[in-house]
Amino acid sequence: MLTKKQLDLLAFIHKRVQRDGVPPSFDEMKLALDLRSKSGIHRLITALEERGFIRRLAHRARAIEVVKLPESLGGLPNPGFAPRVIDGDKPDMPPPAAAIPTTTGNAVELSVMGKIAAGVPIAAISHASHSVSVPSGMIAGSGEHYALEVKGDSMIDAGINDGDVVVIRETSVADNGDIVVALVEDSEATLKRFKRSGTSIALEAANPAYETRVLPADKVKVQGRLVGLIRTY
């Protein structure tokens, strides 16, 4: 799946290449997406490149090639790949077909929808790469569920290690103390403990080596809450 910012940037690059024959500059991308710095554009570009939507050509200025487009931008369907816009303002949007749990006996098959950062935030959630069996007891409450592979060690004191698979229930709200998937400024996803104080939200790590991030509430969107964890030894 793609974040809204990733999808917006891909659409902007494609439109400019179609119109002018060359991609926009980073300054133009920053203005078009209303970002405060070009570092956010660099992260979005890297995420789109990692997902195979664009290609950067070495030793050439402003050399970005659009390799493919998601169906929402007129691209051809790719079996097994279902780009998905993450939009916290629309929690009732149905999940892609790949994310629908399948029950087998007392276990439930969930799609692993990519990696989530338990460390420095990354544009993390991509598309279903494989599935994992989880006990049906983990799938509790309303809402859809999906799984993510943890990357990083910022939540080790909460018992979440690098390489673990976490089970997430989709929701746009959280209580103080919940461990959530948080989308920061529509471009970075991270797994942290959620705490709200007035008009600010703190995303707390469970590792003293990492600082707590305090952000304006309108810069953070809850995408899901941790309900289970799977570890392979």
C-alpha cells in the first residue's frame, strides 16, 4: 500500500513528466506537497523507489523515471500487488483483498503488509508480501486486522524485538498507553506507545536509547493498535 503523500508525489511527478518531459525539482515537489523541508521529499522518493514505482538515474540532475503506476493513477493491475492509500480520515474504507483474514481451524491467516519501524520512522507499509497464521483469539473486537514485520529495537523493553511480527487491529483512535501504528505527517509510519496531552501527541519508545517524539496532534494519525505478537525462534 502507498501512503497518501507517496501517492500524491507519484501523481505529481508523472503529471510533470507527461507535460514537460522532465521531472519536477525537489523544491517544486516540496511546494506541491506542502512540506516544510526537502528531507521529507527525499524520504518519499526513497520509499517510491524501494517499491518499484520510480527509478533514479545516477549522475544526472533531476533524473527520475516513472517505472509503473498503481491502478488508481491509470496503471495496469499487477497480480498479487494491491497499492493502498493510508488515510486516517477514512477509517471505514474496506481493506484490499490481500488483507482480508482467512480462517483455518483455530488459526487465522493474516497478510503481512510490509515492515513497520520500531526505531527511526520510515515510510513503512507497502503491500502484502506473504501471510502468517495467528491464533484466532488474537482477532478480537471490531475492525480489520493485518500483520507487520518489526524493523528496529526501539520497543524492546515492551517485549517487541527486531524481526517480530505484530498483529494490528485497524482503528483511527487510541487510548493513552496503547502501542499503535502511527502515521507521521502522512509520510512516515512507526510503532510506538501513544500518549495525548492537550493538543500534542507523544510517541514514546520503549528503549532509553531513543527519544520521545512530541508532535502536534494534527501531524499524527493512528492507523491501528497492537493486539498480538508472533516470534519465530
